[in-house]
Amino acid sequence: MPKKGEFKKNATADSIRQRKYNSQPEQKKNRASRNAARAAAMKDGKVRKGDGKDVDHQNMNPKDNRKSNLKVMDKSKNRAKNQWAKRK
């Protein structure tokens, strides 16, 4: 098993690039904020573990966790919406 900060021998260039991107401080904060939004929705009873739903940030800002900005939607629709928004 590779040590901390190292990669597997057969790691692809794409997986190495993705790991570096995900470990940036700003991306860690974005991820923590998304997790907090889902935790709040779970507390309110809007989503459950394994239900196939995502908590959507309507203005596409993961750090904006106002209840008016959050909406529960199907996972596939949310992720398709996010791919469409990237192309604009």
C-alpha cells in the first residue's frame, strides 16, 4: 500500500490530477459545505441515506447554504444540470 502522499504504481495520470485538485484547500471547503447542506437536509427529514437524492445549490455556489438556495432533487437530474451549466 502506498504511503501518505504517494500513489499506486498503476495510478492513471487522470486519477493523480483529480487527487491533487480535490486536496486543494478551497475544494476541501467546498466539499465540507456540500456535506453540511446534506446534513441539514437529513436533519429536516428531506433526504435519507441511499435515497438517490442530491441537495442542489440553486445558484451553483456550494458555500451558500441558505435554505432558500437549497433544493432536494433526483441525483441524475442534479448532476445533468451541473454538466449543462459548465458548458455555458
